[in-house]
Amino acid sequence: MARLVRSWILLLILQSFLVSIAFGSKEVEEFSEALLLKPLPDRKVLAHFHFENRAPPSNSHGRHHHLFPKAISQLVQKFRVKEMELSFTQGRWNHEHWGGFDPLSSMNAKPVGVELWAVFDVPLSQVDTSWKNLTHALSGLFCASINFLESSTSYAAPTWGFGTNSDKLRYGSLPREAVCTENLTPWLKLLPCRDKDGISALMNRPSVYRGFYHSQRLHLSTVESGQEGLGSGIVLEQTLTVVLQPDTTSVERNTQPSWSLNSLFGRKVVGRCVLAKSSNVYLQLEGLSGHELKNVDSEIEAHKLWKNADFELSLKPDRVLREISSFLFIFDIEKSSDSEPFDLGLTWKRPSKWLCQLAPLHASRFLMGSGNERGAIAILLKETESQEKLNLTNGRCTIKVNIFQIFPWYVKVYYHTLQIFVDQQKKTDSEVLKKINVSPSTDKVSSGMMEMMLELPCEVKSAAISIEYDKGFLHIDEYPPDANQGFDIPSALISFPDHHASLDFKEELGNSPLLSKFKEKSSVRSYTEVLLVPLTTPDFSMPYNVITITCTIFALYFGSLLNVIRRRIGEEERFLKSQGKKKGGLKQLLSRFIAKIRGRPIEESSSSSELQSSVLSSKLIFKIILVAGAAAAWQYFSTDK
């Protein structure tokens, strides 16, 4: 009977809770998960995990979260964060083979290490304080060294070159920050099902960190409610982009390797996350022949595409969407279970080659010069096979390029030495440079920053920008433990403001946050290489040698001094006499006999021993004086005058 009453009480509590949710608020928290798989031209596979968590506007006095992570909500409320993005990346995105003009590469191709930027909703005088507090909170939350970005020498305040026009924006980067499972585990804890169920269960640590490239990203933004008394809503977007290499031992060199989820990650999907509103797996194929694309015009024929002469899928898709140059196969994992796990596989039957969509210009950055005094930084822009270059300005076709760079304070850049070359011809600033913003660095106070906008003709083959710099000197305490490795200059951001990447599907997308994100027009952007600058480093072994020699001399000096102070002369003389009696009996007998013949006293031996001990003590004192003099001379000549 008691058990029945207890079950009725629990049922009533659950019913009241559901009623309060249904009638107390019009919007509830939503969570969705998705996985995009995409074969790449260089025989690799791209896996893009996408998780979106939405918290609706609530009362400004506080909220109780059911799905949304409380730690992120507290960050937004305490530090007044309007928009923020944090990424942990290992490896460099290959823009030539993996794409540079699609929304996935524009939003998820990040620089090596840690990148953080945030926009605050506080007065301008409090932005730096909020930034420092935010870095400390994120450092503890994700087990990383993000707190190093609190120093004014590690971050910058871009105005328009980064893409977000705001005077309350702060940007920082740590190129040398290592990425490991200690960063991925707290990232997964923000998910409602963590990595125990759903699509996130595929994130096998050895498989993820064995890839050529992986980047975990966290992006949050606030949504204003527009109603009085309600706070702003929060949209949290978590993505993990991994480039993996399937097994290529049993396939020909010109044929794409076949793969499955189990072969890539060592796991299968056994069910969706029960708290997710939608759980889908997408497969995007770009390597289809022109004959296949022309013959597929209806949805019925598109469903037959999963088995053809070029490739074959292990599972039948629930829906097929057609884009301009690719097909998107949609799979719903709601029906998967332990008995019937979801294991999507792709088998290639014939060799297939294709090219990814490239950005209008390919950017690379490198150092020029030699020696430890001065050098130059150069950015080279080369044409690509992209056709998205047309932009008429006053009847002339041009390409606009924004360049954003940060220089550490010990790299003293001379901005007046800026030179621009177009097709190996030097151009004046008025011909190509349309806009520039420079913030010089201050020694040990702030880093330097440069934002510039170039307007290049569409028929450009190559363009180069160079700027000279001097190398500064650091205090010995400012050198890192691996100073001889060099010092990093963060990646430069290259963006094309007049070019936008998006996926244009002919069919309705439905309620898919990932596809809706891809359909939005995003600015085409890419990051350059991280530069490694060698600076003048002192011989760190010299202090050790000096300390060793000095300690040795002082040990000899004080050791001898303590030996003299603590020595007992009388006891030593008696000890020597007793030793002489024991060892020199024949000698003493002979000396007594000679003394009797000559008529001399017998105590001559004792006086000789006293004379010998006095000679020994004088030699010891001479040694002490000599050591003390050497120590004083060393101290005198080693002291800086």
C-alpha cells in the first residue's frame, strides 16, 4: 500500500511539472544533434559533429535549466557576454584539398592552438576587466592555459578587420597550446547525454586524436526577447571537426577507400540521445559524375541514387537533398538500437576524382631575412580555380581582401615599410590599399595590430604584401623553458567580405539546425600559417656554471675556516705522541741512547713534535689566508662596476 501511495505521489509531481512547463512558458529548452560525413578528394573523410542547445528568454531574476549547461549560463550572466567563440585545434586545415569556399570550412577551419574572441555588453571602460575574468573562468572550465590571454600583451581589440564591427570585441590566440583529452572531456560534459548515448558516443578518443586535423569549437550568442521583464535567450553551438584517414591497404591508388562508422571510430550508433529533439546523420557527396547529376531530377530517382555504378551505401537514406554540385543523404537514427545499431558505410566501385570549392585567392605567410636582428613578414595571395570572383566596382571587376594580423611586442614592426606587389609589379598604397588601421605595440605593455583592406583586380595572378620588423630583447625571466625553439606569431586572418559561402538546396530543409546554418550566407575566410621567429637567447648554462664555481670556492673557504676553529691542538699533539710511542719504539730507544752519550735531556723528542705541529699549523693558516684572498679577488672582479 505504501509503495502504491509513493508511486501516485511521484505521478502527481510529474504531472504538475509538465503542466507548469506547458502553461508557464511558451518556449522550452531544445537540444539537437547531427553528424555530417563527407569524403575528401585526397582519400580522407571529414566528420563534422554538430550540437545545438537553446535556452529561451526567461525572467531576469534567474532561471532553472533542464538541458542547457548551467556553467555557460553563469558565464553569460556574470560577465555580460553578448557573443563568444572558443576553439581548440590541432593540425592545419588544407584549403587546397579540403575546401575553402563552403560554409563548413569558413566557420570551422581554425588556427592551430587556442583561439578566443568575445563581445561584451558592458561599458567600454569595463571590457578589459570582463575579458580577464572570462579567460580565468574558461581556463578552469576547460582545463587549459586560457588565462595566459589575460595579459594585455596577448590580446587585441580589432575594429572591422576581424568581421565583427564592435569596439567591445577582444581577440586572443595561443598557437602553442596543446590539445588533448583534458580539453575534450569538459567540452563533452556540456552535452545533455555527454558521450554515453547518441551521436556523441562515436567520439572515441584514440580515433579522434589520430586524425590529421581536429578542432573542437564552442560558439554562444544571446538572443534578445524584445519583451519587458524577460532576459535574453542563449544559443550554444558545439562542433567537432575531424579529418580521418580510412584504411587504404586493400584498395588501388586511384580509387577512393571504402569506410564505415565502425572502421572510422571503432564504434556504432546504438540509439539517439533521448533528450534530443532531432538526431540525424548526413552524407554529402561531391564526387558524382556529370551523367549521374543530369539524370536525377525527381525525388524518387534521387532515392535510387544510393546504389549506382559509382558507389553504394550500406543503408537506404530516409531523404535525399540536391545541391548545385553535390547530393546530401539524410539518415534518421531514431530507429537504431542495441540489436540493430546504425553503421553507415560507403563503398566505391570506380575511381572518382573531383575538386573542392576553393576561395577566390589562396593565402600563405612566411618570413624573410636572416640573423637575429631584423627581418620581414610576407603574405602571398595566389589565384585559384574558383569562379566566384565577379564583383563590379565602378564598372571594374575587383576582389576585396581583408587582412587582420597581431604582432607580439617583441616583434617591432615598422609600418611605414609596407610594400604591395601585384603580379610582381610594385603598387602604391593609393592604387590597391583602400583602408588600413594600425595599432603599434608597446614594449611589455600591449601587442601590435594591423587591419587592412585590399582591392585587387579579378584577373590578378598573385599579390604579395611585405613589412619589415626588428627583433626585441627579453629579460631572462621572460623566456619560456623551450626558448631555443622560437617564438610564435599568431595566424593572420584573410577574409573576402564580398564573397559568401552557403549551400542552396532545392527542397525544404525541415527542422534541421545544421542545414539551416549551412544555408545562411557566411563570409569566406581562411587562416594562414603560424610563424616561428627565432630571437636572441642567452646562454642559460652560464648562470649555472657561475653558481657552481662560486659555491665551490665558498665551500673550500668556509670548510677550512670551520676546520681551524673547531680543531683542538692539544688533543692532536697527545694523539701524535701516543702514536709515536706505539709505532716508533726503536727510534725512541735509539734517541735516548744518543742523548745519554751526549749528555742531553731526553725531552728533545717532545720539543721536536711541538716544533713540527707549529710548522703544520703555520702551513694551515697560510692555506686559509690564500683561499680567503682568492675568494676576495673573485668577488672583486666578478662584481659589476
